[in-house]
Amino acid sequence: MHHMTLMQEGPINTLALNRDCNKVVVTGRNVFKVCEIKDTGFVERDNIRTGKNSNLNFSCNDASWNPVDEQWLATAATNGAVVLWNIQKSIKLKQETVYNDHKRTVNKVTFHGSEQNMLLSGSQDGTMKYFDIRMKAAVMTFVSNAESVRDVQFNPYQCFSFAAVSENGTVQLWDLRRQDRSEKQFTAHSGPVFACDWHPENKSWLATAGRDKAVKVWDLGYRPVLEYTVTTMASVGRIKWRPQRMHHIASCALVIDSVIHVWDVRRPYIPHASFNDHKDITTGIAWRGSPDVLLSTSKDSYLIQHVIADAERPMEKANPICVTYNSKGSLTLAAVDKNSKKSKILTLPRKSKSESEDYPAVRCSIYVFENEKPTPAQVFRDCARHYWLQTTTGKSLGEICDHNAVVASNAGRIQIATIWRVVKLLFGFSGLELTSTSAVASVGSNRPTTVSREESEPGDSGIKDASTRPSTRHQSGNVSFPNQQATQQSETLVNGSGSNNSNSAPTSNSNERGVSDTSGGVSEEAESEVEDIDSQVMLSHIASGSHFNTSDFFFGDAEADVLNDFNGTSDSVQGRKISGDTDQQQQQQQQQSNQMDWILPSEAFQLRHEIKDRSPPPEHFPSRCFAGTRIEAQMVEVEDTTSALLCLPGSSSSLGTTCWSGVSNAVEMVYHMAEDGDVQTAVSLILVLGDRIRHMLNESAVEHWILAYIDSLSRCRLWNTAALVVKLSQCESVQLRFDVYPTHCNLCSRALQRRGWLCDSCKTITNTCSLCHLVVRGLYVWCRGCSHGGHLLHIREWFSRNSACPTGCGHVCEFD
């Protein structure tokens, strides 16, 4: 046996072999020949399509050679005729009988395997005709109730049974003795079925092929059972079981693919062998009585004999490496061990050689890589178990956010942990903890304080003496407020026109500190000395915890209260001594400070006003002009064009701007997490923040997110967490849906309709204890998984030592 080809005048639609497999007939629209198969090649014996009487009866879709009497040949014509040919006639016209019983094109004809006079046909008109070739018309008609019948095959093991496949995807089994209805009918494919073939060895196996790109093997014993499914690249048009091979079947595609594949149905994804000699669609295949030789025809006009030894083996070209992973994230790798050698170890006697050993033996090594990191499902469970979702437990919002951030961080969700910290910054600030109203310097006041040299040393928290300086960092840059001039006139300072207090530092020290005169002039030495003292005072304030900067921003609900507390706080600091203030002056200063606009300057230092009256050049003045003259400093008010963005929270800006709020950012975070698929974080934020952001969210969207989260919790069997989410959801529809949980009978597993202790289906009492078998008249504990339960004390004692259900149903119950 070797590879052979024969080219015809036109495309070939089908082929048929005789009983001895030494002759083949090829038919097509313009081809109808009988060829003899020899070892040297194909030899043409008869060309039936000759003469002047050629018509549509010679244009064939299918052909069948009588396996008992070789002189008879039947063809299915495109004009709806079934033609019977006697090829042993000596005359050129070998046509014997024409059956015109079908109304449309005939798709298939087949002879019975043992009865020479029985002929069956299937047509596009949805009927099947049974012919006795000794008669001139059809004997029986079988209606399939389908649009068309694509293939019919006699059962080789039952004389009166045949199978038919239709374009509606069904397979029908008929009995010739009963034509009113089929014996069995089942849906085999999701689309049209184009071919079927009975197994030559297994009596109950039937193979089908269709447009759904699958070859299926059915066991038609008691009821149709799908045994194997082979997935192909294209719709399958023809199939043939391989002789002497239990699990091998050949197939060819109806469109696109021109390769003939031989499949092992136990390995449905890689063909056992492939023939790619045809250049166009393969139209017919037939095994030449041997498992090693296959004949095929194609639209490329070639008749080819294939030898299995010359076939390509896709398995040899396949990558012998496979990777898979399980639900826990562990990875398993199977790879070829090329360096391994066959060890000489005594083994059991091997089985006899079978067709499965045609595949090359490969020695593989399996590697398992376990995943140490938690899977997404485990992260979801951990976060759901440990999240805090309510503030009614005595925990503040800041503590809840910190706890949830730690839980998310431990679970490896760094981004979610950051979100919880941001939520704390936006909503978790509840105000400053002020130990004493005298422990914080006044905010916005320009009152100078006196500081003694002894108490300005590092480590001292008290300040007893003072030098002239504003009390805040921004006010040290000559920033004048509307009440600054009145405040300075009412203060008793160490300056050129005043005298020191009796408790103040020595006079020499005060002179060294460079104080200003009544006109406001300050020397350079005094400025540098004051800056040194300022830095010491600032350090002592920070160390004592009494330092507060008016440039700090506050976030939270109590920001306005904090600033109001500062506005009402006395200007004196604990440990500081301020002299010369009367009660009336203090009241005036407090009223003025309450009316001030807390607006930060746009510059660290005020811009110098424009000098309109410019002085003449220095040479016009005598040199003594500057010797004893002191120029008085003038205070000029400059309009402040401060941006509204620099307004302190809680202040009443002259521009009328409102305070910045973080609610919009929180709402945006919730929608972002929901769109990203993280309903756990979205719902947790909604439940924790509550009414702070609830009014800005879409209620229908919130309800959808909560239901999705509850469903995920139920799948993970986190019933307690799901119940808590329902309780905190504030959605009536959600709470009404989960207020009632259905109970089931522990015997028939059907839902209890009218009563919770009596099943209407099996008429049994359901509230009996699984341990003592008595009716429970008090608190009844039951498992939602298996519906078994009993007395609380009995169930608690059982699950303290066991984990499975006490009834022996096999369910692993969880008792908390």
C-alpha cells in the first residue's frame, strides 16, 4: 500500500467502495466513473456519464454500492430522483430504475448491509423513503417533522432499525415495521447534523457530526448518553469509524478546512493523524477495509489514497508542557524530563499492545508551586469578618477608620487602607483637646508679651517676662490688622517712652534687647536680639505643648467651635505676665477680635506703599540733617487682595466663600470603588459614614451594591456579617427581603409553606432533635445547609467534640 492520486475532469462530490474494496465509484456534477484500485494506481473502468442522454440524473450528491450484489449502484440526484444503476450491463446506458418519490434534492442513499433489495434515502423535503429495488416505487415513507434529512444509516446489528439525522439538530431511531413515529428521538447538536455512522464493533455506539464543530459519540443503550465529544476547527461534513480501532474515527470539514483528521475520541483536542494532501474542501472519505488505508475525494477534482504511515502526527509537534492552577492559586507544571533515563526496576507485566500506544512515550516531571499569598476570596472573607461597620459600639469614626485600615493593610490591600485613612482625615477629626483655655496663645491677637531671660531657656514651659513681639509667626512680619493700632496704644511695653515693670528683667538687659521708642523706630541690634529671643520662645512653646499656629488648617465638624473657643480665649498665656491692661480694654480687644476677618496674607510681608512725595537728592540737605533727627514711622493701610482659598475654616470671609468639605471626595471614592467592582469597600464606606454622604448617593445604586455584597457574603457563608449589613443598610426593600428566611424539611428538602414545624409534602414533623429524637418545645437550633437541628444544649455539646452533622448526612455544619 502506498500513496496514489487520480485527477478527474471536475469536482467530485462523493465516492463509494464495493464489497471487496477493489473498486471505487466517484460521482459529481460532471463526473460519474468507476475505477479499479491496483497496487500501481487507479485504473478507469467505466465512464457512465457518456452519450447524448446525459441529464440531471447523472448529477449526483451521494452514491452507495450494494454490499451483497455488486451489480447494483444507487445514486442521489440533485433533481430529487433516486436512480438505480446496473453497472454490469454491456451497453453504455446502465440506468435501471428512476424513483421520483421525493419532491426536493436527495441528500443520502444507502443499501442495507445484509439485505440486497433494501434501499433507504433521505431528502431535503424532510422525508425518508424505503425502496425495494424489485419494485418501481417507494414502499414506505417516514416523516421526520424536520426541514430536511441530511443522513440515514442502517443499523448493522438490527435488521429493521435505522438512524436519521436532521438539520434541526435531532437524531431519530426508526423501525421499518412502524412508520408512524420514531422509537427514539433526542437533540444531539446545537445546530444542523450533517452525518452519522454506526460503530463497527460496539453495537450501541452512534457517532454524529454537525455545524457546531463537534463530533459526538452516543451510547444508545437504555437512553442516549453522550460518551465522547471531539472539538474540531470547522463544521464537520463526513465521518467514518476506523476499522479494528475501537476509539478512532476520521472526519472531514464541510467548509474552510481541507485536512482530514483521524481522532482518538479519548483525546478530543489533538488529532491522532492528519492528511493535508487536498487543496480544497474534502467531500467524501472511506476506509479501504483496512485501518491503514483511507480513500478521499475533494472539490479539487482529486481522488487520493492515503496511507496512515505517511500521515502527520500533530501530537509529536505539540508542546509537551501543561500548566494548571486551582482555586487557591497553587500552580502545577508538567514538563518533559529530557535528562531522565529509564531505570532498571522490576515492574509488573505490561498489557498487550493497543492502539493507544501509537502515541510517543514521554517521561514527564510534575512540579507543584503552592501559593502562600491569600487568594482574592480569602482576602474578601478576612476583610468581611474583621471590618467595623457601625459607630454605635462606643468606637469613634476615627477609631473605626484606623481599625479598618489595619485590616486592609494586613490583607495586602494597601490602596484600600489608604482610602480608610483619607476618610479619617476628612470626617474623623472631632476637635482639638484643650486642657486649659490659658494653655494656648490667642489666635489673631497682636498683643505683645514680655518674656524673661531665665524662663526662655530650653526645657522651661512657663514664660514670666516678655519682650515686644507678636505672638504668631505670620504676625511677626509686620502684618497689621484693623485693631492693631488700638491694641498697641493700650499696652505697657519696655520701650523708649515707658518704664519696666518691677518684676521684669534688669534695665541693662532691656537696653541690650534693642527696644523701640514711642515713634516706632527700632535699631538693628534690637532686631537681632529680639529674633534670638523669639526663637527661644517658639521652642519653649513647642516643648510645652502650648504652641498653636494660626496658619494651621482644621478639618472636621468641630472646626468652627475650635476657632470660636480661640476667639473667646483670654490673650494671656499661662506663665506669661501682661501689664497695663484694664478690663475695659480687654473687652474692647475681644469685641474687635470677634469682628475680624481671619484672612491669611497673600505675602509674608506687606508690600510697601507707594511714596508719592519724593524727597530731593541727598546733596540738597546738610549733613547734619540726619544726625539728630528721628523720622516718625507712619502706619499705612493697604487693601488686602487675599484669595478666598486662604480663608481659615469657620471664618466669615468678605468674599462670601463657604468652607471646603470632603463629602464630594468621599462620594467620588464610593462610586469609583463600585465601578471598579469592589462593592465590599463601597458598601463599607456607606455604612460607616452613614448620613454624612448618604444624601448624595443614588438610592437605587446603593441598594444594588448592598444586595450584591450580601450575595457575596452568603456565598462565603458569612451569615452574621450579612445580617449586620442588612441591619445597617437603611433600605426598606433590603430589610424586607431578608427579614424572613425560608426553612426546609430535613427529609424531603422542600420549603415549608404554612408551618415551620410540619412539612406539607411528606407530612412529617421537622422540629425533632437530631440527638434525642424528641420534639423540641423550646429554642430550636438548625443548620441552614442540611436543615437538621435540635435542642440548643444537645447541639452545643455535640459540636464541641464533632464537626459533622449528628444525623450522619455528611454535611459539615458550623456552630458558632
